Amino acid sequence: MGNPIIPTGDIRQENPGPDRQGAFKRGWTAAVKDLKDNDESSKYSDGPPPEDLTWDNLGYRLGCNFGETDDELQQELLSGA
């Protein structure tokens, strides 16, 4: 098994619709929860994101790097993904 931080496959659908954009933002929100020093946890709290890249775990990965941001930056990054 490789490094789970680096995705080994990309299974995202091209041109994400509203449902995929929502998944991206849910992943980002999960990252922000995990970065906070409190009792909140996310579905990724028990381990790294899956090796295959999805819109959800792309949001998580970026959220881990950028932390809490405004929706405008998230949308800009999503549009460039």
C-alpha cells in the first residue's frame, strides 16, 4: 500500500454538478472539524482519506491545507480542480 496522503487513482466525475460540489464542501467541513482542538470529529478522524480521489476527499485534503476559509475560495479551488 502506498502513501494514503497521495491519491493513487482519480474516480471523480468530470464537471461536478451540485451534488458533487456538496460532497467537496462536506469534505472540507470534515477537515476543519478535525483541525479544531475539541471533541468534534469527522468520518476521516480514524484514518487518512481513501487512496482513490473523490470530490469529497479532495475537499478534505484541501481543507486540511487551507483550514477554515470563505465559500468564495472553496468555489475557486473547486472550479480549478
